[in-house]
Amino acid sequence: SSWQERKEINMAQITLVSIYKGARNKKQETKNIFFILPLVSCLFILLSTDVSAIEDVPKDPNYVFAVCQGVVDGNTIEVDMLGMKKKLRLIGVNVGKKGLFEGIKRRLGMGPAVYLEKTVKGKKLYLEFEDNWYDSSGILRGYVRIKEDDTFINLEMIKLGYADADRGGKYKYKKEFEKSGR
């Protein structure tokens, strides 16, 4: 009878150990699920977005990728840059005084703001910056190129007569802008 009792005690111990191990493995599985689910979700989101990180790596290391979200006025746009929404003022572009005249031209489908809405709004862009990224009011300052055809928006606005070259400040493309300006 003592042999039988030892056998039953051993079986009970084995059962308890296996239940403990199973419970421990279940806890580990639960921890793994809570780790794996967010990881899989992030991968799914990254793979399902329109913007591919590989596709949108600029050829020029001085460029930063962005998407134009909207147009503020004739020389300022809103961009989504690295997940941050920022206002960006075009460097070297002088569109003249803002106000009533700008609003009328915009309503009539003319002027620099309308040009920007037609050419850059919703487009993938490459931005280039000077050493000082911000102006005195805290707005980004930059050069804008359309990713798909490399159109240099700052220069195009001057060439097409939507803006004059800024003759006052110092900036990288000043000579080129003044040469193309009127």
C-alpha cells in the first residue's frame, strides 16, 4: 500500500508541475501576444500607406521629403514633414502686399496663391533649407521642388510672373532668381 501511495503522490506532483508549467507558458504566450499584436498592427499600417519610405528618399541628401497639405497665401504653404504639420514660406519669392487684392485674385482663380493650389497642394515635395530654417516669426523658410517632375516652385513662380525675386535678403539661389525675374 505504501508503494501505491508513493505512486499516487508522484503522479500528483507530476500533474501539479505540468499544470504550473502550462500556466507559466500561457502567461508567456499572453505576454507574447501583447508584444506581437502592436508590432503586427504597426507593420500593417506601414505597408498600407500610400507613401513609401524607400520610394520617397530624396536623391539629394540636402532635401527633406514632405507633402503639401494646403496653401496659406501666395508664398506660404502648409506641409506635412515627418508627421508634423508646418507652415513653410518660400525663400526668395516676393508676391507683394497681401490683403484685399490677393483675396480678389484668389477668388477669380488668378494670382500666386491659386498657382500654388494648382501645382503643389496634395503633392509630394522635396524641401531644401538654408542654414537658418525659420524666419523671425517662427515659420519655416525653404525651397520647394515637386517630387514627380523636379519643378523648382520658387523659381517657376518668378519665371511665370506670379512673384518677383526678393532682392533684399541673402539666399542660395539669389542670382538665379534675379536673372529669371522681371
